[in-house]
Amino acid sequence: MRREIPLAITGIVGVVFVVQYFIPHFPFSRMNDWFSDWFSIVQACAIWLGALNLLKISAQKIAARKSDWIYSIVIVACFFLIVIIGFIEGESFRGQGTAFSWLYDYVYTPLSATMFAILAFFVASASYRAFRARNFEATLLLGAAFFVMLGRVPVGDMLTAFLPDGYRLSALASWVMNFPQAAGQRAIMIGIALGIVSTSLRIILGIERSHLGGE
Amino acid sequence: MRSRSSISPGWTLLLVTTLLVCIVAAPTFGQMPDDGVITFEDTVQVMVAAPTSLIATDHKYDDGEKIDLQWVPSIDDLPGIGTVVGYRIYRQDDGGVAEVIANLPAKANHYRDENTELGHTYIYSVAALTDGAEFMSNLTESISPEREWIDFSKRYLFLIALLVGGAVIYFIEIARRGKKLFVRKIAGLEAVDDAVGRATEMGRPILFIPGIQDMDDVQTLAGLTILGRISKTIADYDTEIFMPVSRSLVMTAGREIIKSSYQTAGRPEKYSDNMVTYITDEQFGYVAAVDGIMVREKPATVFLLGAFFAESLILAETGNYIGAIQIAGTARPAQLPFFIAACDFTLIGEELFAASAYLSEDPKALGSLKGQDVGKAVAMVIIVVGVLAATMGQAWDISSMNSLVDILKTIFSTS
């Protein structure tokens, strides 16, 4: 029963959700909203599982003085700091001038932006590897990337200023992006859509059970 | 002696004052005041024609909550002249007082009232607005919204879904009867056993990252179904797995999957809840933590299977930097190039969804992949027919080809 009940719920809800997409009549018209609300409620309750797990693991690390346990102290301290400030400031904790928003704007956001900024360097190193002309396909990729990148900056058009308007590098870059690139991406999208249909049917029919464990 | 034709000073003063008033008032014609409020005192009224042919119709295929309005704009609503500054929609609910329900810009000729109630009767009118006056259209017939059971505007989508779904179920049934089906090899999935074996030989852990979305995302679900297969191999090989997650529900699902795999492998004592840990819901906080784990623990194998966004390359490049063998898969086309550049194997789009069936070698699951191929074959045929028809229709102006293109557009249009 531990597996049959989730499978039955998945099957019934799956079928109902497919059906509701084609039926505008109440109660089908509201089902999407209801299920979204229910999911949000479950999600909000489940966040405590995650938060408590994080605290538990950090506390274990501190107690056992495992390697880098000092960072666990930072996690626990930051967790309680933000939770306590949020509770003290009440409903308006997100308002301007609150300590919570100060921490968010001047601590969290810069840290987050720093992580995001690392992407610039990773793009460079990944591009270096991807664009090495090892075989025909990689050389093709290198050529396309070269012209697209050059076509996206003003110097591309400056270098090809002697050509008529529609034949400059910016036009070539747009053509590569709008036709070969878009065609390839749409082919992938069609495959993804069919893959989702197939996976959904496997789950609804109970053929796919590995997400429940033990299969 | 006074001339007979001369004008008295009183009349002269009146004329000058009138002229001054006209000069001062002239720039205000056709302009909205700065504060956006029309005041009758500040402006000069301009007569314009009212909108005409106002029609209210029940919105088709809804739950009785929408009514569509259409009208012909005022003939004075002309480009560049600007005497009509907008339109105002009035509604009478069950014979009550007419209330303003919307203000629209100039040139508007339709509106959808999405706040109607079943059983109520509505009468509408539309007013053309100038700077300070309203010119009302005729009233509509009274109308009540109606609800429908079937949305026939989605009929083609329903037929396509029926075709693809039917093909999937048909091939599942064929496979169930024992017919052998050919499924092409997927390099990334062929490498799973080797990747797990490598970690076992090196005595280093395996890192599994199921993306940063929750359980309501089909990519996360696909990632977890693959985890179900991989964790069995991991439990058989008695290798260590670590799965940091960014969603609590994914944590509980992941734990359940890995725990079951260890039980199936006959090693329940080897399982620990610490194998799956929640980090944070915040995207870059999660990335920072996972990058730290990668650099400190140096896993031999990294699986990146699920929904990824900007963090995809940060994670994959860090994995590449520590020398881990990486198998990635996502259904987000924008992130695929990053995985292809930084990982050893990448499951492209549909391969992510096929992975679980492929790894399980269950005939029924493999049958579903065959059904998926039918959908692809149909899509290919339609694309070729559509491209040929559009090309021939435009190049030689063949009306039948143009009609065929229109039919295909109607069938496959998503809007």
C-alpha cells in the first residue's frame, strides 16, 4: 500500500490534469489554481524540513569538530540572525529601511552577484575548450562563433563597411541566429515536448516508479 | 469729429480679451493635462464623433467569466490629430448604475471584460474621450456570460496529443507482448556504469545534482527517476553518494529513492540521511555551497541531471576543474551548450526523459520511447511538407500551397 497509494494518486491526478486543460467549465477551470495553492502550502511546510536538516548537519559538524567546522558556525549564526530579525520586524520586514532589507540589499545581493560574476571567467575557459578546432564539427562551431561574436559588436560592421547593408557581419550573425540556430533549437524543443509526453504517460500509467524508490 | 466706422474702447477691450483667450487656450487642444486628470474647467471642449457599431459577445470556450466588446473607433480618432485621447468602457450590471470598468488609449477597438459573473446581465457602452468631454456610443443589447464544457479551440492540440499518446500506449502494449524493440545507444547513459565504477576504484564519492527546481518540474522528476537507477548501481558497488539539493521536497524524495536502493541492494545499514542534504533555495547560495563541496570532497563523478539556469556552467566548470567525469542532462536549450562544452557526456533534451527507461531496460518503458519516435516522425513529415508548401506558394504564387500553409498554421499554432 505504501507504493500503491502514491501511484493511484499520481495516476488520477495526472488524468484529471490532462482533462482539465480541455474543459473550461467549473470545477476544472479552477483546478490549476487550487493545485498550485496546495503545492505552495506543502512547499512552505516542507521548507522547515530543509532548514532543520541544515541546522542538524551543521550542529553535528560543530559538535564533532569536523574539518571546516568553523563555516558551520557561520551558517548557524546567519540562519538565526536573519530569522530573528525577520520575526522582530513582523509583517513589514521587507519594507524599506528595515534591518532585514538592509541585510538583503547589502549582504545577500552583493554575495549573490559575486557568484554570478564568476560566470564570466567560466564562459571564457569553457569557450576556449569548446572552440578548439579538433575536428570538422568543432571547426564549424569555431567559425560560426567567430562570425556571430564579431557580428554582435560594432567593429564587425566597421570591418565589412564596404559591403552592402544586408551583407555585413551583423546581418550574417542575425542570419546564423535566426535560421540554423533557431532551427536546431526548435528541433530540440520538439524532442523535449515529446519526451515530456512520454515520461508523463509512463508516470501516469505507473510504468515509471523509480522516483518513488525501490524500482 | 468722430468717425462713424470707429470702434468704441469697450468693444476694442472685449475683442483683445477674446483674442488673448484664444491664443492662450489654443495649445491645450488635444492634450492631456500633466497630472492625467481631465478637468472641464481647464480645457476647451472639442466635439468628436462617438464610437459606433459596438457589439458585446460572450467569450467562447470559457467558464462564463468573460465578455468581448468590439467597436469602430470614432472617425475623429485620426493619426496625429489627437482630438480623441482614449476610450472609456461603461458597464451596467443587472440594470444598475453604469460604472467605469476600463480606460483605454486612443485607437482601441476592442476590450475583454474578464470580471463577469454567471447569471448576471450586462449592458455596455463606450465613450470617446477628449480633453474634458465624453461622447457615448450606443448601448449594447443586454448580454449574459455563458460557460462551456469543452474548449473546441484546443481541438487540434487534443488530436495531436491523442495521436502521440496513442502511439506511446500502443508501443508499450507491443513491448509488453514480448516484441523486441530497437533503441539507439545513448553514449551518456552507456557511460553511467563506467562513471560509477571509476568512483568506486578511486575511492571517491559521487555527486548527484538534481537541478534547482522543485518536484513540480518534470526535469527534476526525470533527474530523480535516473537517480533511482543510478543509486542501485551505487549501492551494489558500495560507493559513497552525496546529493546536495536546493528544495526540501526534492530532499525527501531523494532520500526515499536512495534509501530504497540500498535496501534493494541488501545494504540498508550503509544508507545515511546525510547523503542527501538541503542547502538553500537561493540559486547562487546553492551554487557557492556545491562548488565548495566539489573543491573540498573532489568527487570522482558528477551527475548534473535536472533543470538548470545560470548556474549550469559554474557547476560544470568547477567539476571539470577538479577532474571529475561529468554526465549532464537538461531540457533547457539555453543551458545545453554550456554542458556540452564543460561535461564529458550530455543528455540533450529528450535523452534526459528517455534515460530512466533506457537504464531500466524494462520493455514497457522502452516501448514508450518508440511511441515518442512516432511523434517525431509525424513532426518531421509535417515540417518537410510545410517548408515545401511555403516555398512553392511564395516562389510561384500557388494558391493551393498557400492554403495548405494556412491550414498547417491553424492546426499547429499555439496562440
